[in-house]
Amino acid sequence: MAEATLALGVLASGEGTNLQALIDRVHGRDGIRIAAVGSDRPDAPALERARRAGIETRVFRAAEHRSRAERDAAIASWLEERCVRLVVLAGYMQLLDAGFLQRFPQRVINLHPALLPAFPGLRAIERALEHGVRVIGASVFFVDSGVDTGPLILQRAIDLPQDADADRARELLAPVEHDLLVEAVRLIAAGAVSIDPRNPRRVVIAR
């Protein structure tokens, strides 16, 4: 494996399909290495995906910590010990507190199955369908203290078939999400992503 210039820490709560996209397409390539995968759930399939790829894993159960802040501090310390410079939330279903974000300033990214700022939070796809949207999409953004409110890095939209239900919409969005997340990580690793000093809400990408 080539020497890494960017060590990733990935947090995941579920199946880990976005993690798998990163393992398949950036891990050990272009100076990028996934150094650690953490989860709040010991049964998360994402952990097994990481183990199969030889990536160190750890579970941070809520019951083992007195507070969310204590657990987030433990996660941050574990990631720092592994020299993680970019934290990727890949289906991580817990909010991170301000203390965690301060330790990784503008170094935590998340993926959301909607064209933010529309439909933030839970059930984004279902709420979009209930609203009658004609297009759906995904967004990658820097995490801040709000819920899906951070500066947007990448977005992509696709047409929604008229008869699509939530399961079909998720199926259509999956490859879009994978492509966007991989592209965002590659751009950050290349030093091509920055915040506009004149507007902290605007992400500048040098292509």
C-alpha cells in the first residue's frame, strides 16, 4: 500500500454500503487510507466490512459512557491516536457534540439523501416523496452543530420516476451517494476543497 497522506476515520451505524464504496475505490489509493471504523452498534454490518478489509474497528456503546459528550470525546481520542485527519459519517445515526467537532474543525463530512437545505433530518426520502418532488438527490457537506446544516461540498440530482416508492428511490440514489462521497474524499485529499473566506457558507472547489 502506498504511503498515505490522508488517514480517514469512518463512523457507521448500519449496513456500511457507503463505507464499502470507500474501501473499494479510495482505500490504499491516491494517498488515502481508511485508518479506523467506529460504530455505536456492535452488530453493525459495516464493522464486518471493515474487518474483511483489514481495517481496525471499535464499538462505542452508549451504555458504556456517562454521557454523549463523554462517548464523543472517547471516539475523538481513538481517532486522533490513529492520526485520522478526516472523519466520514457513513450512515452514522448519532449526533456528534460540539466538543468532537472542535477537535476536527472542518474535517467531518456527512452524506444526506436529499438536496439540502430541503428535507434535512430523518425520513428525508419519504418526506420528499410525500411533497411530490420530481427530482431527488444527495448532498455531501461539512458537519456543523446543526442537523444537516453545514456548508455543502457536492450535490447531485436525478429524475424520479413517477411510480417510484421510497425503496425504489433509495435504490436509485445509492450509486449517486457512493460517487459523491468518493469524489468528496478524493477532492479533500488533493487539497482542492476550501471554505470561501468571504462567505463561510460557501465551499470552493479547485478543479
